[in-house]
Amino acid sequence: MSDHRTILILCTGNSARSLMAEAILNREGAGRFKAFSAGLRPAGAPHPSAIRLLKRKRHDTSGLRPKSWMEFAGPDAPPLDFVITVCDRMAGEVCPAWPGQPICAHWGVPDPVSATGTLSERHLAFWNVYRTLELRAAAFLNLPLERLDRHRLQAEVDRIGLLETPGKLPPALRQTASSCGDAVRAAVVVPGSGGAIRPRP
């Protein structure tokens, strides 16, 4: 791998979770990584709550927009080193042949867009997802990439997808984590599988 690595974060709508992950990785991994995000069926615009939270955390949101994953599968697309899905529905999709033969993994998180309850509970849903993505990004960026072969690197990236922040999610998010999130808490990643999931024992 080169010194500058690229990572693509995938979700169904590319309006919240994957955009937050893109922003976190681009800021914290500046100079070492370039993160992109895309979706299978991209929304018309970023979710306002996601943008509001990112601005509150002082992220640059000027370039964030929902995009089709096909933008990263064509002949002019940048070679990819990593492809990460954050939505269970995306983890089961047949993906294009990504340029660069990237390592693929699943870092599923519930969809905060579908959270119900009070305004505070809905805002907390976005905050909890942000914290989980921030934790996983920190673990990823601290991997000794130059010392890991491909097999070990795959295992480490899979393991990061199991990291959770302490504390419980609010009831609104636990009950309606969305079609992309309901299975996350009842599944585990199969190490070395490129993101395949199975029911938790």
C-alpha cells in the first residue's frame, strides 16, 4: 500500500451515518487517509441533524453530499484501500468490482434518522452513533498498517466493527433502530470474512 490510503464508507441513503464517518476520518486521518462516502440509493440531501452535529463538533461539512456508490466503481474512480459498510442492508448487497482490491468490512450502527421519541432522544440517537463511529475511527487510525499483512489487517478491521461506546442507547433508538440497524445488536462479524455477519450466539 502507498502512504496515502483511501477508504469508502457505504450506507443505503448516504445521508447521516456514512457522512459522519467520512467527516471523522478525513479530519482525524488528514495526511494519511482520504475518506469518501456513498450510498446504494442516495438521499436528496444530507440529514439536517447529521450536519448540525458535525458543525457542532467543528467538522468541515461544505463538501458533504449523498452520492451513488457507482461514482466509485467506474474507470475514473480512485483506487480504494478499504471499503466499510455501516448499514446491515448494505452488508448483504452484491457490490461492484471496486478498483484497487480493497479490504472490506462491516461496522454496522443503528440508523439515527429512524429514531422516534422526544426531540432530545432523537438528537441523542445521532450523538450515540457519532460517538461509536468516532471510537471505531480512532481504533482504525491507530492500527500499525505497515506491520500488518493483509490477513491480519482484515481481522483487525473486522474487530473494530464490534467496538461499542459505553452505556445504553436511548429507548427510542433501541426500539426503532431502522431496517439497517435492527440486526446489528443481534449479530457479530465473522472475522476474515470481508464483512459477513452471523447471528450472535
